[in-house]
Amino acid sequence: MKLVGAGKSDVGRVRSGNEDAFLVDHGRSLFAVADGMGGHQAGEIASHTAIETLRAEFDAEDDISDAIVQANRAVYTKAHSNAEWEGMGTTLTAVAVIGRLAIVGHVGDSRTYLLRDGKLRRVTDDHSLVEQLVREGRLTREQAANHPQRSIITRALGVSSKVQVDTNHVHLHDKDRFLLCSDGLTSMVDDDSLAEVLRKNRDPKRAVSRLIDLANHAGGEDNITAVVLDVQIDPGDPAPNGDTTGTIDLSGGITITQPSRRRRRRQADSENGDASDDGTVRGAAETPKPVHNTDDVGTAPLQIPQEERPVDDGLNLADVPSPTPAPQRPAKTGRVAKTRSRSRIILGTLGVTALVLAILGIGYWTVSWYASSNYFVDAAEGSVVIYRGTPGGFLTWDPEIAEVTDLKVDDLSDATTRMVGDQREFDSLSKAQAFVDRLAALSAADRTTQSTMVATSSTLPFIPGVTPPLGATTTTNPASNPTPTPTTVP
């Protein structure tokens, strides 16, 4: 099997710098595109760091997601090493060919397409706000294409110490053609036009040049990067023996499989591993050295001002669908261009921050409601008081006085005083008020009983011969008819 690939990057017609990067590595059978974001050249640093780390870490024995995770860690570490690079990030879409299998790893809104039998299908899903709205049915494809927030991405390398990588496996057919590109191409050129160019230009180098020219012709509002990879399978090449579990059969004959398990990473014996220097695919039958361009890594080597940009006399735009030219816009300054690129990651971070704040707000409201939903009765400064809250307080919420009642502590009986000291709790103010009313009634009843007992024992009249005076001791004769004492008359 032979792989023939070519890549090219262009600054576009609006931007002052190029933050894209790409990789065409036939020795490792590895191809990638990265679109950086961040001011002060941070986007350029992020994209190149991701590409270089991917190339160094990728091993054919591993899942490509392992290398992309390492690339994320490298960008994240570098972003925290310089205050001017803080918040930088990059997208990354990559294709690694191992035998008769293409492994696609993806983070962000750069894309990988597959042209098979003349039909173009997208292999990756954009990690962007509008793509999520389309998947949820809240936007159509037509609305998403012109949505003002179409540049906001929801996933990128370097934003966090961890990243989720999408991985797909594509079983290769002869004459398969892959297109890897940044959103500077797909935001200017629709999929039908991409397919037309890929069908009509069999040379990968000419195909990428025409794609970039077409994006510039439509306005060139962003950096434009494209990599085209052709697969040529000889009849004698071994049949694919990869894992086919989880196969997804898409329209157009494209077969994508998700790996059933993650392959374990092995350490390379040397810096270049077992990649051959003659350009052949590792593990495949010996084939002639593939033809590829010399500029296999990086961005456009020269940034030419728009008025001095050379015209390709050999380019005939009549052989591709020509979109309606966009109205001429004034060139944006470097600061505006950087702001638009940086806003994608900033707005995504703000969305996550807003979600966290909302969760914290709900938690605060719940605790506050619990701390202030109860009432209890206690004594304070000689009065019976109804408090709102819990006795002793809860976390940082102290009880508040809801009502100072007319009932005084001095008016309480011993029993009701103990009831107040219990600090009984109620789930409403009305129930607490009813309890205070009962305390007042019980206290009044207790005082009335005590007063009656005292009055009864202290106001008994003294009747001579009938009622003994207080403190006197009386003796009752048990005989019912006492014998009269005889009286002697002198």
C-alpha cells in the first residue's frame, strides 16, 4: 500500500499572522492539522506545540488518542509557563494509517473528510456551540453555516490538564482520499465545492492549492490549511485484520469502527521507533517510495500583503462551483483578528464558569432555605421570643428574632419555664405563636390553682369548739357517743 499526501497553509486575506500548523509525515504514516487560538502569537505556539508533540509521541502500537493526550499536556504546560500565553489552545485532527486501517483522532472544529467513490462524507464531528445546537435540533445546517457564534468551540487542546479525544477507525479502500482542514477552509467553502475540487484534481499538491485559492476567493477571513492524503492499495496487500466491533455503516460506503478496547502503550526503542526512512508504511508490504511535497510540516513560510499577493495564472476557477463573492471588507487589525480567535476559548470557559456558579448558587439557596425555614421559642431579656432559624445557628446562618411576644418570663410557672428552655422548633410562625399562647394559658392556670390553694389554707374562720386555730392539735374521740362528764353542785 502506498500513501501520497500533501499539505499547505495560508494566512488568508484578513489575518496578520498564521496560527495554523499541519503535518505530512509519510515515514510515520501520520497526517494532521491544528488551528491555534490566543493573542501574542500564542495560537501559533499552541498549534506547533501540538503538532510536534503528536509527531514525537505517536506509536503505531498505541491508540492515537494517547499521543493527542500528550499533546494536550504539552500545550497546557506551555500555556502556564508564560503569562502572555495564558488561555491559549488549539484544535487538532489527525489520521494515522496502520496496515489497512486509518485511525482518526479529533478535538475541536477542524475536520477530517473521506472521499470514496466520488462521495464526500465527514468523519469527525465539530466540537462547537453551533454543531451541538444542530445535533439537538435547535439549528439547521443552513442556519449554523451563518450563525454569528459559529467560531465558538467547546473542546480544545491546552485549555485543561485533561481532554476528551474522539477516535474513529476507517477500513481503507483503494483510491480513498482524506481531506484534513481547519475551519478557515470550511467556513468559506461548502462541502459540495470541496468534493468538486477533490474529484477534479487527482494530484494532492494541486488539490490543496486549489482549495486554499477557493477559500481566499470567497473572502479568506481566517487562516486556511488543508492536507490531502491518497490511499493506493495493491492487489497483493494483506486484507485488514483489525477489530471490527462497533461498526457504523454510513451512507456512501464509508465504514467506521470504534475500538473495542484501548491498546496498551509501549516504549519506543529509539526516538524514531521503527519508522522506516524510505517512506514505506510500517507493517505493510514493501512499496516504492511515495511522492510528497517537501514542505511537510508547518505553516505558510511567507506572509505576503494582500496587494502584493501573486496570481496563479494556471488557476481556472471555472472548473469548480464559484460562490458569490463576499463584499469587500476593510482589513481587520491584528488586535481584532486575535480577539476573534481568542474569544472562542474565552466564551467556552465563561460557559463552564457560569454553570459552576449556577450550581453553587443553587446550593447556597438550599442551605439558606433550610437554615431559615424553622422557628423556635426561647427567652431573651425577660420576654418570651420567637426566633427564625435553628437553635445555635447552622453554618454561617444565625437565628433572627421573628417576634418578641407580650409574655414575660416572670409570668411563667415552673413547668412552662422548663418548656421554654427546651427551645422547641416549629415549621411555621403561626405554630410557634400558638405554642406561646398555650404557654400563657398554662401559666395562668397554674397561678390560679396556686392562689386558690393558698386562700383555702389561710382564710378558714376560727369557730370556738368547732375549728381549731391554725397550729393547734386536735384529737378526735373514736366513741360516737361520748360520756358526759358528771358535774357536782355544791
